[in-house]
Amino acid sequence: MSAGGEMPRIGVITNPGSQRNKAGLGELRELLDGASNVEHAILDKITDIPEILRGFARREVGVVAVAGGDGTVQAALTELYGQRPFESDPLLVVVPRGMTNMIAADVGLKRRGLKGLQRLLAADAETLARACLTRRILRLENALNHQPQYGMFFGGAGITRAIEACRSKVHPYNIKSDSAAAVTLAGLLGGWLLRGGKGGRKEGSIFYGDRIAMTFDEAPRETLESLLVLATTLDKLILGSRPFWGGDAGHLRFTAIAYPPKGILRYALRILYGGPERKLAPETYLSRSVRRVALAMDCPFTLDGEIFEPTPGKEIVLTAADEARFVRL
């Protein structure tokens, strides 16, 4: 990173397949190619990211920006924190250009479109340092056929099914991400209510339980028939929600909701937006702040929108030892 007052060297990774880049790639390229302190790499495929980041490190880039959606950010985080191509961690910039931009909503550039990037390019090193906030990076072990993955939001059981439903039923209409999530959940919840609160493993349903055994730090294992599980290092999620209330003892916020979810409509606002004490039935609603979570599960899960399978016979292990500094201009 350059000294205060100097213009930092910025490396930008753009995913042309991300939703908002499909229409606006020309303007983005024109802006970035005209900046003398910027290296701009446009992906042919997501597996280009490791070599791009190694090149940035060799040329002493001090700020790495990702112009894409959550999946592109997740791939970059996995390389940055799994392989450590930089001698010292660069500042990170998340430019919201995907269909889903939950990471960007919490730690990304404040201004949408090209205005946020214009502010970034005009800022000196001292300005960028003042605009930083720190977040932990989630580390996930034992995804099938994958090295440890890094990201900021993990979800399992019904969350994965809801993502798949959103992509197949709502995203084709180009509804923006927050609205798409709301439309999907409203439709699925309405269908569940019309069936009298009965779920089942039928096509199109997310409302059934997956048996998941959970170990928090050194505590005894707990098993729950889970409608959903989530873990995150973000401060807020989709629609500005904060569905976690387990204190601040650890760096990971973890929440699980049992199936059937007793009183889920009555307590919906409390679950999503309540304070530290939410007065929810503990047999149905579980939330913890921990250092480590181990999950014995056989259902698919998501990390920042990317879908993975667990390795049979191994627990999914979540930790958050690494810190990153995000530029929030």
C-alpha cells in the first residue's frame, strides 16, 4: 500500500458474466483503462483468478477490487486467504456487479454503478485507509472435491433450496437481488401455508427438515431437524436483516431454525430484525456466537451463493481466524 497522499496501485478483476457487467462492460472498461494506476483483468473463466492475483502480487498492487457478484468475490477470497499470493494482505474492494450482492451490501462500495469506482480511482492511499472496515473471513473445510473455501456467508438445508428456487423461478425475470429474494420466499412460504404448514421432499418445496449434528467450540454435540442453518461474518444480510442474536463471544454468527418452525410468521420480524434478547422458543430457534462450528450433514450447502456438497463421512468445519480490510467509500 502506498504512503499517505500517494495514489495506490489498484488491481481490478471483472467478471463479464456477472449480471450488471453484461450490459455495462463497455463503460466499465473505458473508465478503468483510462486510469494510470489501475490494472484491469477481465475473466475468461473463474479459474483465471489465481494467476491474476499472483500477477498483481508480483507487480505490488496494494488494492484488489472485484467487480462481480458474491460468487466472484468468494473465488477471490479463497485464493487470497488459501494460497496467500501477497506478502502483506491488500485492501479489498467489492464492486456490486452481480445478480446477488449480499457481500457488497455490507462491505462493498457505497455508491452503485460507476460512481463508486470513480470515487475509488480518485482516492489517495490515506483516504482509502480511513475508509476501511475490518471483517473476519469464513473458512470452510471438507466441501466435496474442493480445497478449503473462504467466503462470508454459509447456508444449508432450506437456504440452499431457496437459492435454487430463486435462480430457476425469479432471476430469469431480471428482478434485482433483494426483491428476488423477497419474491421467492413469499411464494414458497405462501405455498407452505396453503398446504396447512406441511412440507415434504417434493419438487419445489423447501419446507422440510435435514438432520444436522452441530458442535460449537468444545461443547457437546447437538442434533436438530433443521429447516435452515446459516453462519456468517457479515454484519447484515439480505434486506438488511440480522438473523443472529447469540452474543459476541466468537467471530462466527451461527443460527439454526428447526423443522417444523413453530411460530415462524408470528416471530418473523423478531427473527430478522430483533435485538440481543429475542424471546424465541429455544427448541426451535438457536443462535450462537462461536469460534468454530462442526456440522455433520449430508445435504448441499452454499458459500456466498455457490453450491457445494459435503464430503461423505467428514464434518463441515467453519472457522474465521483471518481478517480482511474492505474499502467502504
